[in-house]
Amino acid sequence: MFRAMPELAEVEYFRRQWDAGIGYRILKVALHSSKRVFRGTNTRALREELVGARMLISEARGKRMLFRFSNENWLGLHLGMSGRMQTAVTDFRPQKHDHLVLYQRGRALVFTDARQFGRVQFHHGKDGPGWWENGVPEIVSEKFDRRFLDRFLNRHRKAPVKAVILMQSGFSGIGNWMGDEILWRARILPSKRAGRLNAGAHDQLFRATKFVARESLRIIGPDDSKLPRSWLIHERWRDVGKCPRHRTLLRRATIGGRTTAWCPTCQR
Ligand SMILES: [Zn+2]
């Protein structure tokens, strides 16, 4: 379904798959306790505490998710590079990469991660887990405002703007395809140093970031229906991808360690 590493919108999509289990108890837990996705996590406690607990609510922040259960239990999931979540039948048999399965009456909640850059964390306690609070504002929240963006760009003024908007400490949940989409919409050259953007560019970057985050969440979040044809994403994977605005051939280069696509006509 998704070709890329999970970003804000894909995370929202997967979170909603598991939300089918809200209100139901966990009857059984199957997990691969020695796998890297459980690094630093007490899998015995996870299994003992979650069996019998009811899933209450979920929340997403950037690329991370938190599921709250009854009896003061919290489960954190990070999808890393290749993480996936789905609901499956009650007699689901975990395969090699299905590292965590929560069985409920009526369904199984499955976490799959072939490359294991993802992570499963568990916390038992009245207050939420310390690792959940990181102080980074969600892009769609009011806390992500012009002042925050200006200060973040200034702090990283020597880096190419593409690299800056991939930093999770400022642009929570933005990954490679959303980053390219934002810069294309804002008409900013990805390799330009963040410190060289003028006030007008800050304005455009701010608006484009809010727009791409909000629209991606709205469109991809609830289901996997398609983003509008006018978006860059449909072209950026193709061998001869063209700018949706005026059909100029897209250029590609590695910026901030990631393959970046841009239009040489609208992004100068
Ligand atoms: Zn263009």
C-alpha cells in the first residue's frame, strides 16, 4: 500500500487500524521477545500486564503512537522504516516479521516490522510514560507557529532546508515525501541553506507545512484513498517524473542523506 517509510499521515492510517480494538480486552499476547524492536523493553511485564487489560484510547505524535490500556498500562509504537500495523482474524498465526500480536475477541492487532528500525515500548504506571513527552509541538497544533518555525530555521541556518525539515525535533512526523511536497508547494530549492530564506520564504514554508500535514492527515489518515493528482508525490517516484504545475522534468539529488526531488522551474 505505502511505498515509503511511514510519515505523519501513514502513522495516522496505521493507528486507526488498531483503533478497531478500542473498548476490548486483550486475551492473549504473542511476541518475539528477543527481537530488536523490543530493545530496552520488559517483554515479560508487557505480556503479564496487558493480558486482561482493555484498550482505552490512542494518540499519535509525529511518527510515534501511544495506546493506553486499563490498569495503568501504556504501549508505545514507532514504525521506524518498515513498520506496519493491521487488524487480522482471531486465529491469526504470526509470521517471521509479526513481532507483536494482541488477540482480542473478534480480531487480532498485528505489528509487523521486517527491518526492525521500529520500536515497541511498554510502561506500567499511573502517569504516562516519560519517553512519550518530548516537548516537540505537533505541526497541526497551534504550538507549531511562525515563531517556532523561525527559531528552528535560525538554529539550523547552515543546513540545507530539506535536511532541516526532516529533523524530528522541529518538524514532527515529516519524512522524505512530505518534505519534498512541502518545499515544492512553497517553491523553495531543497539545497538552499535555511539561513538564506527571506521572510517571504518563511511565510510560504510555514503555510505549505501546515497545509501538507493537515491535508495528508485528512486524506490518508482515515483510509488509503489517494491524494489529489495535483500533488508532487505522484510524480516523484517515476523515472521521468514531471512537475504537476508545468510538466518540467523533476531533478533529483541526495540532500540530508535522502533522495530529494524538485522542480528546477518553480524551486530556485
Ligand atoms: Zn514546477
